[in-house]
Amino acid sequence: MYGGDVRNFIIIFTFSIINIFAQNPIINTDKGAIEGSILDSVYQFLGVPYAAAPVGELRWKPTQEHSQWSEILPTKKYPNCCPQKVFEQAGSDSLPKLIGNEDCLFLNIWTPNLNAELPVMVFIHGGGNQQGSTDQMSVGAEIYNGKNLSKRGNVVVVTIQYRLGVLGFLVHPGLERESPKSIAGNYAVMDQIFALKWIKKNISKFGGDTNNVTIFGESAGGLNIINLMISPLAKGLFHKAIIQSGVPAIGDYNESKIYGVNFVNQYIPYGNDSVKISFMRNIHPDSLTIKLESILGGGIVKMNWQPVLDGYIFKNFPFDAFKSGDFNHMPMIIGTNSEEMSEAAGIYPDSLYPKLLDTFMQRTIPAKYHNEFKMLYPDYPNEKAKSSYISVLTDGQFTSMARRVAQCVSVNQNEPVWRYLYSHKHTFPGGEKLGSYHGMELFYIFNNWENTILGIGILFKEEDEKVQKYMLGYWVNFAKTGNPNGDGLITWNRYNSNDDSYLDINASPKSGINLKKEECDFFDKVVNFEKCTSTSVEEIIKDNKILYIFPNIASDYIEIHISNVILSKAKNLIKIYNPLGECVMTVRENGHSPLQRIDISYLPVGFYFVQIGNYTEKFMVVR
């Protein structure tokens, strides 16, 4: 018996040594062996399954364990992206493309050392929870390729995929009936939690420290990280969080169910709920994603499909959780870019911006704040109006929200919070005009700007190299210790809600306080936000809301649920105005039904305002 144990030990030890130095590394995960590859001294494993394919009867089911496999599974290429509709940039004549495969629950791993205990950095991609993948390309480079970050930072990098759009977030009574908890939706969130559990179980075999996991994400990825911070199901699965241009967003369950019912009824308006879901599970995913609407229009972002407050995965809205202290406490970095919406909102002729700015103010800002709005966002000359318009959309949607999260988290936990502003501009000819747009920092965090067609060779300037060094340095130090500061880096002061301290990150980082204080104070007033010692913004907005627009914005149609408060004032008329204040459509409401569906597919792309009868307030939508 003893001799057999020794022989087994020698065989296992020899096999491990061979694996470490083999050309193609082989790792035994809890489900079976996988074979990766080596690139530039970094071990990479692309397309590692972390869950069963959510196909057939598993569509709209909680994430399931993958079955065991006996053969060595090659993991040398990126996985299929999840089904999605890819919308082209504004002005393109191309129609949206349908891409992806439901068998998409995979992750990718880069590690410089298989026999270590390195910090683990898990990235969650953005895309409005409706688009995106781990192999996303931009200007000729893989944005999320983790090789450089792993090698230069000496960390294990993981990127994950999760279900998107209707496949990730559908709420429907037929799905409730199948659930032991009588709830539906949040399937994408379950995927993310399941991936983190897989990482906790397996990452030590890739040289990662299971007790030192940082999750970071941009846009909807940042949103998902905020949500994971408040989910009791994610407790203990990660230890630090970095939120890049992400805002809290959890939808009302019943509103989402109304939207889900209407979506399903487009395909099968007859039969009971169980029959409808059975039918929907047999529809090709392309037939589902073809009906999805863009998450972006005119620089305004909304979540068409989103996580919901189900009482299980999420027990509170984000600010309620932060205010009460009932969330997963941990060191946190949160920040935004200085011109988030410059790409999306900078597409109009300069001469139009004064009118766009004025119309925005007239339709969305209460009259008592108009003078203050004009002082903060001047509309003359045209170029200034353009800058003001981009700033309005950036400040209202990102900068002010980041301050709210930083303040609420910092005063309700002992762990440190760090806030940043990313303000680096591209150095290629004309690049500075783009500003520090939404998602730009990702190239520099992953150290992949040098691989793009606009940053390769002589186009990669000294400023770019410095920003790559700073971004990687701060992010990696934070992942290692919970503090972004380190040798060779400008000091980044811990966030203090009294002075809103932050670090301005560019080629010459500098500390600052009171980031856009006047603008953030202004938007807090507009939405009735008070600090977390009082009622959260979610509760106030929810209590005062008298009209819901589905699927929010960026749609070929709008579905409006009108409360009884204003239904009596409709007088059979719903009017739609363009940004110049011109009425472009008048619709008669349908028999005093609270739910109205209006086709706006023939209108030009842009944003519009809906007025219900004689009710004075107008509500923004985007086509």
C-alpha cells in the first residue's frame, strides 16, 4: 500500500512538471482537462466552459453545471459570443447584424505562472447587457486580450461571457411558474455568479489566489459589478471592485414583467403562459435578437433589458442597500471619463447644438432650474454649445452618478474607496477631438493601445506609454493590496465624501477635489437625490413616476404605460416632438387603455419628446 502511494506520487509529480514546461499547458479543472497555449511567455486558455450551454430546455433557466468530459479539451480560440444584434455607428448605411450562439458560457484565462498564488483580475464586459463579448475588436485590436496585463502586471486575468438581452433578462409568468421561488429574470446575473464560483473552485490551478479576486468592468460591466456588490449570492466570491463608467441600475420587477409579456405576445399571442414559453424555447435565437432595440441614441443610454429586483438575487435597490449598509463591503475604485458621450452625441452639425441644448433644457429640466442650467452649460458660440451638450449627457448620466455611489459606499463601510477621472486624449492626428470617450480607458488598462492601427509603431507616443503604465500600475496595485498607490506612481488620495477627492488620470496624473461639484449638485437637485443618510434616489424617482416608457429608449416603437393620474388628461392625444420642438406625430390613445404602443420606425434616428394630452411635462425617448 505504502509503495503504491509513492509510485502514484511520483507519477503525479512528474506529470505536473511536464505540464508546466510543455509547449501546450494542460490543466485539470473540476470538470476535466483542458489544453491551452503559450504566447509571449504567458499561458492562455481561451474558451473554457464554466457552465452548461443554456440551450433547449435550459433557455431561461438558472445556470447549470457543465457535464464532465473525459478527453483533453482544447482551449486555444475565443468562444462564440452570446446571441446579439450589433448596431452600427450612427450614419452607417449598414443594417444591424445578428451574431452569436447560445452555447456561449465560457471564460478566458491568461497567467504568467501556473505555480504561484497571484492576484486574480476578472473582467466583465459592457454593451448595455445586450451586446459585447470577450473577443471584441476595435481599431484592429482585441480590446480585452489579457496577455499584456497579465505579463506586465504579474496577475491572472480572466474575462467572462454571460447571456445577453432577452435571453439573459426575460421576466414572464410562464417562467415564474417553472421556478421553485416563483421568480424569473436575472439569468445573466446568475451566469456571472456561476463564473465567479467556477473561478473560486479552479483558479488556483492556473496560479491564482482564490482569496484575492478583483472584479472590474466598464459600462454595463461596471453596472453589473455594482449589482454584484449588493447581491447576497455573490458574497465571498470577490474581494475588491473596480467600476468604470458604470451606474446602478436594477429594474422594477413588475414593469419588466409587463415588458416581457408584451415581447412574448409578439410571437405567440394565444395560449396559456406555459404554452407560450414552450413555444419561445423553440424559436431560433436570431428571431429573438432581431427585435432588440439599440441601447444608445443621441448620447442617451438606457437599459432595454436589465437586472430586476426579485427578492432573491437582489433584495434591495442599489442605493437602498448602500444606505442601509447591507451590501458586500470591500475596497472599491469608481470613476468616469471626461467626455463620455463625445462619440455618440458629437455627430450633429455644430449649428444645431444651441437648439439641441435649449430643447433638452426645456423638455427635461424643471423650469426653476433653467437659469442655473444655462450658466453651467452655455449655448454660445456653436462650438461651446456642442461641448455643453456633451457635458450635459456626461455629467447627468455618469459623473454625478459616480459621485453618488462613491459617497454612499464610503460613508457606509470602513473599507477604502478611490475615485478617478480619466482625461487622456488620443495622440494620433485629430484624435484629441474625440475627447476621453466612453470605454477609451480600456485600451490602456489592458495595455493594448499599442496593438491598434492608430497606436502601433510610430503612432504610439510617449504620452500613450505613460498612460498605459499608470493605468496598469494603479489597477494592478489595487488588485494586489486594495490600494492603487505604489512605486513610480503619482499619489492617489483615498476618497473623502467631504471634498470628493479624486485622481485625474492622463499622461501627468494629479490629485483634485470637488470634481464638477456644481454640475453634480445641479443634477442631484434635478432628480431629488439626497445623500444616503436620507431616502435614496431610486425610491424618490419611483414614487414620483407617473409614466413608464418601454423599452425605455432607442427603439423602433415605444410602449407607454400611463397612470390613472394623467390618463384622464390625455384627451385622446399623444404628441411626439423632435429636438427642435416641432410636433412630428400625433397619435390617438387607444380606448383609454393604460398601455399604448406607438410605431416610430419611420422617424429619423435621434431623440424625441412625448407629451400626453394637456399634461405639461414631456418625456424623452430615442429612436
